[in-house]
Amino acid sequence: MILFWILSVVLVASAVFTVSQKSPVYSVVGLLINFLALAAFYFTLDAEFLAVIQIVIYSGAILMLFVFVIALLSSGIGPFREGPNRMPRAFVPAVAVVALFLGLVVYGIARGPLVPTPHQPTSTIGAAGNANVFGSIADFGVALFTTYLLPFEVTAFILMVAVIGVVLIAGDAVPQPTLGHHAAPKRKRRRESIVKSR
Amino acid sequence: MTGSALVSLLTLWMLPFFSAIVIWALGPQLRRAAGVLGSAAVLLSFVLACALFGVATAPGGLHVTPLIGWAPGFTFGLLLDPLSLVWVLIITGVGGLIHLYSIGYMAADKAVARFFAYLNFFVFAMLTLVLSDNLVGLLVGWGLVGVASYFLIGFWFYKPSAVAAALKAFVINVFGDVGLMYAIFVLYGATGSIAYADVFAKAASLPSGVILTACIALFIAAAAKSAQVPLQTWLPDAMEGPTPVSALIHAATMVTAGVYLIARFAPLWNASPQAQELVGTIGAVTALLAAILGTAQWDIKRILAYSTMSQIGYMIMGVGVGAYEAGVLHFFTHAFFKAQLFLGAGLVIHALHEEQDIRKMGGLRRRTPFAFVAMAIGTLAIIGVPGFSGFYSKDAVIYGTLEHGHPLLYAAAVVTAGITAYYMFRMLFVAFGGHYRGEVPEARLGMAQREPSEPVHAREGHVPDWVMQIPVGVLIVGSIGAGYLAIGGAQSPWWRFLSSLYGGAQATAPAPISELLSSLIVLAIVIAGVAVAYYRYGTRSATASAVERLRGEALRMPAVLTNAFYFDAAIELLFVRPARRLGALFAGFVDPAVIDAGVRDVVWLTGAAGYLFRALQTGLVRGYALTIVASAACFVAWFVLTGAAR
Amino acid sequence: MTGFDASPYAALSAVMFFIGVGGVILRRNPLIMLMSIELMFNAANLALVAFSRAWVNNAGHVFVFLVVTVAAAEAAIALAIVVALFRRSTNVDVDEVARLRG
């Protein structure tokens, strides 16, 4: 229980830190701490595999992607700047709506403990290789590759689409110095018309 | 009912339909093959119909039901009994011959595939009409043949007169459709069923007022479709269509749908003497008026159109007074000789490059001998010369009126027979006798000056003559021999063939004169008519001065005849003009002030709403996110506060 | 381990989720907005894992796995869009991307 409170404080604090920073780099650091705390939570909840996934994929891959993009965007321009705020009066209603929403959800949760009834007693302790043990890697793997095989395959497809999309959106938009080829300028102009924002 | 009979019936019904679709879809690729395909489909249907002869004449006929259910209590089935068999045989048999003929007649037309698609579609529609075992199926067929007729009259849509004629025919036919629909409502309301069998079973127990209402509504439909007074004006105009169409639709089959309707609903008519009286009278009036108008026509196809109208008047008179066998027999024989007459006229028109006015003909017995033979035999058949089919059927109808106690109708019918003989021989003498007048200027013949018309279509694709002559030859056999079925009166094969339908309804009064005497009277009148025609057009001196005589006749033609008894003018005055006024009222007031105003208000409302909601469309992603969150909050609030979450 | 109560986890998840929501609505830097969205994903994941534990049913685990995958795809595409949009801009601000305005 003490562990829960310590991790909760870390989790909320790092989340607030992430959202409130001026510089995205600090935000990334906050997010990293948040994700590590989350991984610890997963351990306490008997989801060892997901904890590892959390560290490897989120902290290792996605956050690195953010860092790279920050580096790419800020190189040569200096620190990020923002334009004039076009929703200056949104702060109070936004905070009010969010607070109200949060209050509602917490009220809903607090009305009674979320204890499953009837409870199904199943072992949560045992060797990690045993498929009968809840949360073990074998248990997860069997579920993923039997019951949830189709969603699993679909995610592979989603990732492929995402890769293609990224290459299409960002890959070609890098301003290349023209090599004197007569077709190149035309192509570039077309691409720019898609991405130009102002 | 055996499975193969069912399959045959379905095939013979649907074959023309699928053929029409195929021709329609592949028309440009098929070209000449379209006619062969269309003819083959119809002739195959004819073969199947012949094969079903035994099944159809068995007690109860071939009744396929329910074939399709279109709503609870409303099923569609097919019924092939002797009555529908007669029509099916004529539709597919004579229809197939006319298809064959059309291969030659329409060979030079660019849209030959469209023509055959329409023609096949018409055959399908007509088969639906006669094969349906219920009122709604009948109405569907009834409407579809009207549509097919509209398409085919307006086939040469680049001629404004053809388009106008098609429209007129369609509007009058729809008027009849409304009558049929009303009859269906009345009958369904009274009996609770749309199936023929149920309706007829309850016919005897219905109140006479209901039966009379239904009969009059049915007769409105029959009169519109069969060109009976006062809904007859569309038929002469319908001759704007190609000649095979006139032969098939406006002579042999579609216009006799009214006869079928009355013959089919015989149990209703038997229960309502007033309705019989009305129908018989209208038939006699039509026969007489049309015959009189036939004497005043110059266009060969219009002469035949009026004779068609007149002969249908005979049929209607026959089935109207209760002589169903005679009326249907007259339909049967008429289909042969009238199709033959039209096809013969088509040969003439074809040979003279679209010339239809008999004043510009003359001497054609030498130029087109085959057409002359066809026309002459057809004429002998239609005027009722013994030995030809028309004699047996027409005399049966005429004597039938007397048998059922209508001496006045009998007199009208006899007079009409004489007039028929006169105008048919007038046509024959003027067109085929004497000398060729094609080179005589229009003015000298008393004709209105015509635009130097361009050839409707160049005659390029040559088709051997036999393609058009064989169908006519077959029809000649029919128009001579079809009547022999009825030799022997009530003991003849024809009467026994229809006895399962009408055998019990012979409530005839003893006629004042014998059938033989009646036939002799008719024959005498007919000979008188022929003699008058011979005296006026056929003698040596008449042919010698034909040009002057025709000019004089054309100029002295009474206006009442050239205007067809002013029926068109009356309809124009009574219906068309009020309708136009009503239309003007709606166009001038109701449309702009009520309908358009409503539309404008809706437009204004939409615009105003758009103006308001545009403010929300800020383009700011964060604003959208806030909206989403607020909406989600509302949903969650609903779940949490109502306790639905648990 | 009977009677596991998921309520504290659910409440914690809700708090974290709404911190993310607030970040999306109030921040204008697209990168931070995206990170806020990641926060929301992870809050949902936490709730899923907790409920999965409470009901002793690994469907939630599989779901978390799928969410992680989709989040990775989403992050990659969103960052690509950000790169494409703001390469030439002097400001990095979503309010300047207002082309959707009617």
C-alpha cells in the first residue's frame, strides 16, 4: 500500500510536470519518469510482460522518437516559440469542464469498491512459464496468439500503414537541393502545396 | 400439373422478356441478329404454347399459384385456361410472324435493335396481362402494354406527329388504367380478394350495384384500351408507328385486351344485365361510327385503323351481349386477317417508299401482285364472304346479338357489315385498280400540299422478299382457315374448346329468324356494299376518270367526317382545356406561392442555421478537443448520475 | 489474493487521464499536446491492467498490448505531420494551423 502511494505521487507529479513545461525536452523527461512509474505499477499488478513492454517500447522507442523530432524541428530555429493565443478565454471553461468531468468519474468510482462479484479465485503466484498462472508471459502469449490472433494481425497491418504514411507525409518533404533535373522542381512544388500551413 | 408444364409456362412467359433485355443491352453489337433473336424468342414461346395445349384445355387449366407473393394475401400466379390460351397463341404466333416480317420491314432502320427490344417487351407485357391469375397482375400487364405501345408509336421520335400520337395514346390508356384500378378497389373491397377464382366465386352473391359499378369501371378500361367510343380517338393517330407495330399492337393483340377483359370477367357481366346492355350498345355504336369514318379516309393505314376499331366494336358487342364464344372467335379470326391486311399495306408502303395515301396509288395489282393478293384475301375475310374466316366469326357475333335479344344491335351490326364491305372495296379499287397515279401532282388529287419530305430512312440493307412474304403467306392460310373451327355452331370444335368457361351461361331466347336467313341477309347487304364501291370506283369509266373523281370526292368530303365526328374537338374542349387552365393556375399561383415558398423558407432556415453554427467552426484544434471532452462529460454525467454504470 | 479492489487504480488513472486532457486543451505546442495524448493512453492502460488484475482475466493485458501498438503508430504519424507542418514555420503552434475554419 505504501508502494502504491509513493508510485501514485510520482505518477501524478510527473504527469503535471510533463504538461506544464515550456520546453518539450523537459516534458519528455517528465513523461519518461511517468512511464517508468507506470511500469512499476504493472509489476505490482502481476503484468510483468507489459511492464517490460512499457519500458522497451514507450520509454525506449516512442519517447526517443519525440526527442528526435524535437531535435529536428529546433535545429537552426532556436527555441520553440508560440504565436498569439487565439483561444485566450478558453482557460477557465477548459479547467472547469475537465475538473467537472474528473469529479464525475471519481464520484462514480468512489460510490463503491470495484470488486468483482462473484470472485473467481485463481492463482496469481507461480512460475512465469506456467500458462495457468495469471499474468505470466505464457498466459499472455497463449491469449495473444489464440483468442486474440486476429486483432494481433491487424495491429501488424496498422503499423505497416503507419510506416507508409510517415514516409509519405514527412519523408519526401525535406527540401532537397535541386540536382538540375528538370522534373524535380515541379514535384517539389506539388509536395509543398500539401504541407504548407500558412 | 406437371413440373415440365410449369417450366414450359414460365419459359414461354419470360423468354420474350429476357430476349428484350439481351437485345436492349447488346443492340449495337447485334444489328441484324437482333431481329432473328427477337423472332426466335417469340416463336419459341409459340411452340411452347402449342405444347401446353393439352394441359390448358384440361379441366381447370394450368394454374400456377402462388408463383410470387408480393404482400400477405396478395400472390401472383399464372393461369393458362382456354381463354388465355387463345390470346397466348395469337400473341406469340401472329406476333412471331410479325417479328419475322419486321426483319425485312425495319432492315434499313438504324435503331432496329431498339425496335425489337420494344416489340419483345410488348409481347412479354401482353403475356403478363393474359396469363395473370389475379386482378393486380392484370393491371400490371395492362399498364405495361400501354407503355410498350407508347414506345412503339413514338418509335420514330424525330417525327413530331409520332410523338404527339404516342402521348395521346398513352394518356387515354392511362385513363383506362385508372378505371381498371378503380374496378380492382371495388372488387377487392367487396370480396376481399384479388384472385379471379375468389372474385368469380362470390360474384353471384354481390349486390347488383357493386357489380354494376365494377363492370362500368372495367368497361372504361376496356374502352380505352380497345378504342371504343368515346375513348377511340387515339387509335387512328397511333398509325404513326411503324406498320408492323400497327399490325401487332393496334390490330391483332393489344387493342383486343378489352375483349379479353370482358370475356375474362364474364361471371360479372352475366350477373349484370344493365352492364351488358351498355357494353353491347357502345360496341355497336363504335362499330357503326368507325365504319362510317372508314369511308372517308385516304390514308391506307387509317382506313385499316378505322376498320380495326369497327371490328373491335363487333367483338365488344359480342362479348357484351353474352355471346362470348362468338366475340372471342371474332378476335381470333380478326387477328389473322387484320394482321395480314396491315402487313400487306406495309408491303405496299415499302414498295412505294413510304407513300400511304391511296390517291397516290392506283394500279398496284400489277406493281405489287403479292400485296394485292394478300389485301384482297384479307378484304374478303373482313367483309365476311363465305369460305373465309370472317364470315363465320362475324355472322356468329351478329346472330348472337339476336339470340341474346338485342334486335337494335342486330340492325346496327348488319348495316355496319354493309358499310365495311363498301369502304374495304373502295380501298381495294382505288389503290389496286385503275392506273398508277404516283406521278400526278397532289393538287390535282385534292390533297393538301405536302412538304417535299425527305426519305425517312435510306433503303440500303436489302433483305430478300421472302422474309416479308412468308409471314403474310402464313397469315393468308390463317385468315381463310381460322373460321372453319367454328363450323357447326354449338357443336363445333371452337364452342367445345371454350365450353369449360361459358358452357353453362347459355340463356338464349329463341331468335325470330333462323341463322341461315340471318346469314343471307348479311350477305345481301355485303354484296350491296361491294356493288356500291364497284359502281363508284371500280367500273371502267370510273377508273378512266379516277383523278377527277377522287379530287371531287376529297373536296366535297363532309367536315363532320374529316373531323371524325368532332370527338377530338370535344375532348379538347371538355378535358384538355380545363386541364390546361388548372395547370396554369397551379403554375401561376400554387407553385410559386405555396411550394416554392416552402422551399425558400427551408433554404432560409438552413442558411440561418449555418450562419449560427459557423461560429463553432473555428479551425482551432484545441477548441474541437474541448467540445469533444465536454460532450463526453455529458455522457458520463448521464451514466454516473442515473446509476446506469452499475 | 481475494477481494482485490481496483478503485484506487481507477481513480489514479482518471486523474492522470484528465491531466492529459488539460494538456491537450490548454497547450499550444503540438509536441506537448502529443505527449499529453500519450499520457491519456497510458492512463487508460493503467485502468485496463488494474481491472484485468481484479477480474483475473488477461483480456485487458492483450488490450493494453494493442493500445501500445496503436499508440506507437499514432505517435509516428502525428510526429511526421508535425515535422511536415512546422518545418518552415517560425512558430510551433497548433493555433496557426486553422485551415479547417469554415
